[in-house]
Amino acid sequence: MLWGLHPTILFRMIQAAVLPALFYAASAWSTVIRFRTRLRSLDRVLRLCGICTLGLLRTVSHDAACMLAGFLPAEFFIRQCLVQFYLRQLTYDRDLLAPDDTHRRLNPILSPRDVLHRELLQLETSGHASQSMCRRVERRLYWPTDPSFSAWAPSVTILDRDAAISQFRQAREKTSSDTLWIFTDGSLDGFNCGAAAVIFRGATIEGQPVSLRFVGLHSTTQVELVAIKLGCEHTLPLGYFSSIILVCDSQSALLGLGTSQGCSQLSAQTRRALHTLSLHTSDLRIWWVPGHVGISEHDLADDTAKKAACSDTVPYLFDVPFCATILKCRIRAHYVSRTTDWWNSFTQGHDLRQVLPSFSSDLSWTATLSRKEAALVAQFLTGHYPSQSYLRRFGHPVDGSCLWCNAPTDDRVHRLIHCPRFDYHRQRLSQEISSRSRGTFAWTWDYLVSKGRRYLAKFLLIVRAATS
Ligand SMILES: [Zn+2]
């Protein structure tokens, strides 16, 4: 099957349209993972998805099609759906595993709750995440009726990137002594996070820095929001000012402050702090400036945050919720790892396993190839590629020998490395590889099936032209 849309487009379409329909409400029927026969029908659809995405031949197995096209097998996908559903419910402040009399055991053998419990234990053992980490996920807030403070929305000014420095300098020079400037920034170094705010009175160049540190699975937006909240809280005891200008370099944090329904927990807390601050001044302005463009006051906040992230003497903040996106990625990584283990647990050899030892849903290798080239390479990698030995294996009336040099076995290795019919093309492509990689790579099996797939595609097109 060499026609159709490009693999990357088809992959997205299947992810957006087929998988949500196929696994609709999978968390409710997740106990199906006990029955191999019931999973088989789902796996058949996933195999077809893999075949359509990459243009594979119809003889390819389910596991090879899914592994190469980047679709998790049905069993792991359902398990992942269940844990992600648990996490999503936690963001709505609903703990599905909380002790509750209303959760009576309807199924005496196994309920989705039991499956979830086991999955979370495995997740904890793997080290990717744990139930306690999931329980610390940041809540999304939905209001039945808007609380009073949500009627107030901070007004954010986005300074033009090119004119930011001159605009900012002019504003700083004209500043009266009754104006307060707050510069905030956050720093993320793995699990270590630092949030800082530097407060300047009027046009003075001496700032008052304050910082906090915390540890965990946090996003840059969260760190920035903590920094803004910190700046607001430290400004309140300083008294009344005619004007307060808060300067931050995170657009996602500032734009999130304008959301009422579905806003994050930290966003709501920061907005509340800004609202309280607005009562202590007649003019509260919030500016976004690009980071690292030479604004010394903002660079000071950045340095303070970086130092706070790796310092033991800075005050520690305990109750910062974890980022849902990071937790979701870690849950995904857990199931990718389990799929790889499953893939490597087959006792029989597999043509694809030699070139694809671990699961990946990354189809970027097809980006520089046409649909036809990507299909030929994918067929070649799975071993379901129309060489003479493949045709004999699937019952065609051929003896499996090479059409051109009469070698007894015409398989993938023979065509790619040995067959003299393609010596000229092999030599030409080999020179191209050598000159482009400055002698680092050569015409070898390992290179062609991994990093050199675009040269493999060129070679396969030549072979196809010779056979047709
Ligand atoms: Zn040959």
C-alpha cells in the first residue's frame, strides 16, 4: 500500500479520531485486560492503524505493526488510560481510591478499582511516579458560581520584544519615589525549583530580593506563578503606593491569570494575591518583558531564583502542587517501558526487533521521506519486504534465489549488502554518505536501518525500479 497521506499526518489523525473512539471510557471496562481473546479484536484494529500509517504489507504481525508505527498495544493502552483517568479525576479533586462506603464491590472477582490499585503499585515500583505523587497533582478549579474575586481580572501588558528595553528604561527613569517595581522570575533545575522576586522603590538601583525553594515535579509556569505570589506577599507589609508595576517574563503564567473557569490552583492563589495587592495601590500594572534581553533588574531576579533552587539556606515551601502534564508524561514513560519489556520478552526471533529494540512513537525519521519511500523502508525494517525469500515464505511459486545473481537466498541482507546487481548504486550512495558525514558513517547494515534510513529509502527505490 504505497498511496495515501504522509505517515506523520495519518498518525495524528488516528490519534485524534480512531484511538479516542476505540478506547472510549476504557477506564470503566479496564477489567477486559484479563481476557486475551477480548483484547485481540482491539489489537486487530491497532494493527490496521499501523499498516495504514506506514504502508506495511498485510502479512505483518500485530506487534511489529504497532511497534514501528508507535501505537501502544491495547492492553498497555487501557492500563495507561485507567491511571491517567485517575490522575484527571484528582485534578477535579475527586480521589477514586479514597476510602468511601459508596464504593461497594460490585464485582467480586476484579473491579476497575482493583486494577487501578495494582497499576499504581507497579507504577511506584518502576520509579516513574507513585500514588502519593498523583495525589499532589494541581487541582483545576471550576466554580458553580464565580467567587467575588474572579470578577477582577489583572490587566497584563505585553511589551513588544524589540522595543522592550527602551520602553522599560524610559518608564524606570520617569518613575516617582511613590512607585514600586517588582521583578519576578523562577528557576527549574530538574526537581529543584527556585522562585524569586526583587522589589525596587522608585528609580533606585538597590533592590530587595526575596526567594523560596521547593522540590518536586513542577513546570516553569508553576515556578513563575509562585514567584509572582511571593512578590505580592512581600510587598503588602511595605504599605500603600500610588503605583505598583510587576514585571515577569512568563507569558503562560500571566495569561493563565485571566482564566476563571478551569484555572489552576496556583493561578487562582496568585490571582488572589494580586487582587489583595491591587487594594494597596491605585494603579497596579503587570508587564510581560522578554527574558534575558539585558534588563539588569530582571536578571537579578533570575540569578536569585537560580541560587535559591540549589541553596539549603533559603526558606522551603512544602505545599506546591505537582504539574499534571509532567505526571502524565511519567505515566506514559512507565507504559512505554513496559511495552519495551513485553517486546523483548518474545522467545522467538523477530526481524524488526534487530533494528527496533525499544518502543518509540517518534515518526520523525519519515519527515524527510515521501509516502512511498517511508512505506518501502517500513516494509524493509519489519522483514515483510517482497524479496524472493519472503515470497517463498508466503507460498508464492518461487525458489527464493536471487533474480539477478542466482545466489541461493535473496533476502534483505543479500539485497542491501551483497547482490552485485546493485554494486554501482551502492558505491554511489556510499560515497554520498561518506562525504556528508565526513567519513563517520559507511554503507553498513546498522547505519542504514537506524540513522541512515534516507539512504536506505533511495536504495530501495532503485531496487523497486529494477524489479518492476
Ligand atoms: Zn543477487
